[in-house]
Amino acid sequence: MASRIRSSTRCLASLVLPLLFFSSLFYLSTRQPLLEIAVREEAAAGRKRLVIDRATATVEANASVTTGAVAQASGVAAVATEHVDSDVLTDALPASGEANATTDKAQESSAIAAVATQDGDAKVVTNAPPASATVAAAGAEVRAEELRSPDAAAAGGGGTDGEADTVVFDFRPYVFVYKSGRVHRFHGTDTVPPGVDALTGVASKDVAVAGAAAGVIARLYLPPENQRGEKKNKKLPVLLYFHGGAFVIESPFSPLYHAFLNILAHKAGAVAVSVHYRLAPEHPLPAAYDDAWAALRWTISNCLSGPEPWLAEHGDATRIFLAGDSAGGNIAHNLAMRAGAELPRWLPGGGAAAIAGVVLLNPYFWGKEPVGSEPRERWARDGLEQTWALVCGGRFGIDDPRVNPLAAVGAAAWRAMAGDRVLVTLAGRDNFRDRAAAYAEALRRSGWRGKVETYVTEGEAHVHFVGNPRSDKAQRETDKRY
């Protein structure tokens, strides 16, 4: 009975969440616009400014972040604007028990949100100090400093009313963005620790990604010994995975993605590297793309020579698969494009061969004009265009090839993509499906050297397999081999 209740709950969630998503877009289109995002160049200084809320709340790229302290002990996340030296850790990292957390005059609870500056670089830690030996090993510290003025309190999210608490972007059911810069995430912040999965026998652990921005962590998954091939020393394929969540929520440590990666690693018999990339709007794109590139280089390097033992002993550097769902599928595509152009210069002998394939699960692609049966209502298209502007900080338009690969100029851009095989999965009730199908067809016609396949699951919503990975349809999709 309990298993039936859990199954029914998962099915309900897989139906309700997409409905909430598109309902939020309808709300965005009918309300008065509250947010304008633009990136402006300062020619003399060579700097950029991210302008939010009709230029009323600007933060310069080289500016320090107002120090904050204790916000409410809730799920509210305090934020800083993105720049090249910013380090923002949002929401809770998985508790593995050995964090080096320092608090100054703020010993309240693990759910306290804090904002601080450290050595002139922006640091934001929200919802909980990262309780992970990995973070401590990477040199991460959590500090909270005392608020020094009412203005600082507003900037840190400590105020309870007034202009600072005006919602300037309503991206339900994912996030609210407040005029102060504070972000409230509605879900996707729960975490589970690594360990050995009782159902699959897959082991997992968290490691810092050396060479990446602070806070970029990977959860590694290793199948049980009886799945590692007949030859004792045979290396395994490597699955480099990027989670979905509209670029603004979720992590490899969430219960949904942790369970899903255990299943994928088990079925594929692969070492999986699930990347904790930086989230928007605190870190607008291309931050996640840069984190993905750093994670790929780190993965290849460790497969070739370590020091990470799971990759050095078991990971095959010539069989790396890039994969992701929704926003993670978008990241995987853009990483494959970058890998095709840059890996040959980075690795001796031509590194593009290290990418064996790309798996795009219901990828997040969009554009100005509708494709196929995409919604034609202006409110729906404008809503997605606004949310894209939020996650990229206004840097890229809705027809930029990063979000609309169909706008790539010339077949040569497609032919440079890394990998020998691409699998694109489509869900019958997903508004992104027709553009994803058009993407697969355009790649086929480009003269790209590899094989392109599509897999369609009729009657299901966007990324149904994450919310209900043990349903019959999800099982068939994750069993797909190509």
C-alpha cells in the first residue's frame, strides 16, 4: 500500500509541476512588468553593469557586496550580483558532517541565511552552511558579519517590509526575486547525503572540482563491482551529468536527482559525475556554461592521471558522455559545442574524441518565433523570453544560439560539435518537444559526422522521468541504448 501511495504521489507531481510552470508564465504575461534587465558597457572603465528593475538597483561588476547577517531562518536565499570573482553558494549543500564553518556573532541555526564579503570578493551563503568535508578541503569558509546599518539590513534581506521587499520578478513555481536582490526558492533546495544506495548498490561521494569557481562540486557515482565488466581492469564509460531546474533551482544533492543518478549509473554501468554548477539569478549565464567546461576538463584530467581515484581507476577518458535534462540538456549541448572547438587545442592528439556522445533529455531550447506546435500566444512566448533574460542577466537574446541552436549561422557551427552520437528525448506533452525535434533534424542535415537519434515518450510531461523514475515509461526511456 505504501509503495502505491508513493507511486501515486510521484505521478501527481509529474503532472502538477509542468502545469504550475506554464501557469506562472501566464501570470507573468498578464501582470504589469516589474523587471527590466540590461547589460551596459562602461567604455572608459571596461566594465559591465547588470541593471535590474529599470536601473533602480544596479551593481557594478567590480563592486563589493553590502555585508549582511542573519535573515529569517527560512528557505529564503540572499543574493549578490554575478561577476568574474564572485563566489555564491546558494541553498544547502549535502550534510556529510565535517564543514569548517565560522560565524561571527551569528550562532543561530543551520537554516540561517548570511551574506558577507571576504577579501573583496562577493560571498553569499544561503539556507545552511555547507556541511561537507569536500567544501572544507576546497578552502571554503562560511562567515556571517554583523549588520551595520538599516540599509545593510535591507540589502541582506533582513527587513520585513518596505521597498526592498518588493517582488521585481515572479518566476513561480521556482523563485521570487526581490528589489533588494534577495531570492526566494520555493523548492529544489532539499538535500540528501552521499552513500551507498540500497536499491542499486551504487556508491556516491562529493568532491570539489579543482580549477572551477568556488562552490562548484561534483557528486560521483560508482556502480557495484559486479557491474564493472568481465575484465577486472576494464574501465567504465563516464557520464557527465547536468541537472535541470530552469537554471535557477535544484542540485545534484536533491532527493530527486540523487535517486535519478543512482538509477542511471546502475543501468549504464558507468561512473557518473553530477555537477553542482552555479545557479541564476545570482550567477547569470554563462556561469553555468563555464562551470560545465571546468567540470569536463577536470573529469578528463582525473580519468587520465588522477588524483581522484574513482575516475583514475574506473573512468575511460575516451568514452565520456555529456548528458542533462531541461536546462541541463541546454548546458550539455553548449558544452559539446565548446568541446568540439576547444578540446583539440587543450589535449594533445585531439581531445574531441574524448566525447563519445551527447544525451539531451527534453532539452530547454526556445526562440522568438514558434516551431511546430509550440504555443503561439504572445503571453507564453514573452514569459519564456523574460525568464531567459533573468537567467542570463540580459546578456543573450532569445534567438541567441545558446538557447536557440536553430539560429546558429551556417552548417559549419554544427559540424564542430563534439561526439559521435547524439540522443534527443522528447515528451509528448512538453512544449519544448518540437524545437528539440527540429534541433535533431538540423544536426542531421548539417553534415555533422555522427549519428543522431530521437526517442519519443507519448503522453508524458516535461522531464517526467526525474519526478517518477520508476514508472514504466521512465524505465523504458532510461533503458534506451544508442
